[in-house]
Amino acid sequence: MNFQQLLNSSVFTFPSHAVSAEYGSLVRSAEINAKHKSSDWLSLLIGFRYINLQESLTIRQDVYFSHTVDTTNNLFGGQVGMDAFLWSRGRARLDGWAKGGLYGNSAQSNYAFGFPAIPNANIDASTSRGQLAFAGDLGVAASYSLTDHIALRAGYQLLWIDGVALASDQFNVSVPPNSNGPVINSTSGVFYHGALLGLEASW
């Protein structure tokens, strides 16, 4: 039984059993920018940024089935933006920033279908595609200078990424005619926000 037949023609009913689900999402980012100070309070920037977004979703009923989808997005591209000086007093200061850019996204999904009740019915499949993506980054942070070069920094950040493959969107996959596997959905968007805390070094 091939992948298309199993997805499109097999119907299963299960007695009442508990079903568990696990979801994980991880984002990493690295960037390098050149800045131009246009006024006493505003600096313009242009640079390069890399963003890695990984997700995993598993839905499992131990007796009858398990379904796991892992997605990986690698975004490479340029960005423009600004840093704004908002306020200062003594060793304390408040800054904000806004950045946005277009990226080429190499998106991949890995699928694992398990059916313990059906011999030889397990399926592993993967698919990938290139996708144009966008990322926007907004934030505000307060810093306090501990020394001339080291400052304690705390704030709040918002990150929006559009044009990525999310694990939750891969379950409703389709199998086109004359295809041996599913098609990846890499047109979704994700929004992250939260507090930040760290040390800043400057020379």
C-alpha cells in the first residue's frame, strides 16, 4: 500500500482511548548590521540576518496510532531598520528598535505515521521547498551601565515571521496526482513576543 492509498482510502475507527499531543517550537536568530547615525536620537541600519525556526508536533494513541511532524525553516536575507534613543538619566537609558526584511526560506517537513494495529503500515516521508519569507522585529529595552563597557539590559520584544512551515499546518496534507508524497505548506505565519534580559558589552 503506497502513501497516497493509505491517506486517501483507509478509514479507521477507534474505541474510546486517551490521545496525547505534544508541541514544541524553537527559534534562533543571528544578525550583523551597519548603522548610520542620522540624528542625536535616531540611527538607521542595514544588515544581514539568519533565522532558524524548528517545530515538532506529535499526536499519539499508544494502541492504535502515532503521527509526528517535524518542520525546519532556514531563513537568509537582508533587513533594514532603525534604533531610537528614547530617554536617559544617569546610568540608565531607554531605547527602541524596528527592523524588517525579506528572506529566502528553505523549508522542510519530516513525517512519521505509525499504526501499531496494522502490520507493515508505518510510513516515513519528507518534503521540502523554497519560499519567500518576511520577518519584522519590534522592541524596547532599558539598560543600566554597570561599568564603562558593560550594561544590564531588560525589555520586551515582538517578532513576526511570515512564509514558514509550521508543524500544526502539515497534518492536512494533500498528495497531488503522480506524486509519491505530501506537499509542504510553507505559507504560514508565526508571532512571538516576550521579555528579554541580558548583558550588553560595548567599546
